[in-house]
Amino acid sequence: MTRPDEHKTPTPSRQNHETDGVNYFVEQMGLNAQVDGLPRIAGRIAGYFIIHGGPVSFAQLAEELKVSRGSVSTNARMLVSIGFIEKVTVPGDRQDYYQLSDAPFLRMIDGYLQRMRHMQSIVETADRNIPEHLTDTKKRLQEMRHFYREAALSNEQLLARLSSAPDNRN
């Protein structure tokens, strides 16, 4: 549903305020991604898509974010791999376009959950194959297995709660 003021022509001060808010959000997403050990541009791209949704081409994204197309390509592929954005086509255009995925946050949690389950399997296999006399190693592996089991369970519950929420897109 549109707000009544969405169709008004923004005044210069309102337009600057909106642009400043958008730029602030996109930049903060980049900085936050960097703190999490991800490329800053990946966070900026994620922020851009949260604001704009898409579809947008590599060229448009590179221009908007003032980064190279190569950097956009690399980081967009990473965001596709975690389910945050998806590649789409635009009829009559041969460029690659991307848009925010449906339920991107649920997809991120689901991807994280799958990686945790995989790690849990690795730890369980290692624990079975490491000799019993390596007691300290076995203890660390058991702690690790417990961590992944509990983390997976918590994320399964979170995913179920968010999936059943009235607005499950967030």
C-alpha cells in the first residue's frame, strides 16, 4: 500500500535527507559486513538491494556504488550463493540483472543451517576415526559437536518461527 506522501515531488531538502539516509544505510551495511569478516562491498551491495530491491544490472550497480564491475561481479556471486540476491533476466536485454531474493533473511539462515549440519557431520566423522587415547582431542571434538548440534537446533527453531510469522519475508 502506498503512503499518501509517496506521490508528492520531494523538495530538495527532503530529497537530500532521503538520499543521506539511504547512503548512510548502504555504507553502514558495508562496514558491518567488514566487521563480520566479509568484503565491505558485499555489505554495501546487500544494503543497496534492501533499499531498492532490483532488478539492477552490474553496470548500474557499479555506477551507483562507485566500484568496479569486477568487484560487483565477485560480491554479487557471493550474495547469490547465500541466497540473498538472485540473478534475473530482463526481456530484450542480454545483461545480467540481480534482485533481492524472496525471503532473503530466511534463505541466509537456511544456508547457515546447512553449513552447520555439514560441519557437524565432519566433526562426528573425525570423532569416530580419532583414536581413543587422544583424550584431549576427543574432548575438544565432543565440545565442538555439542556446539554445532545446539547451534543447528536453535537455528532450526528460529527458521520455523520466522517462516510461520505473518510477514515471513523478513
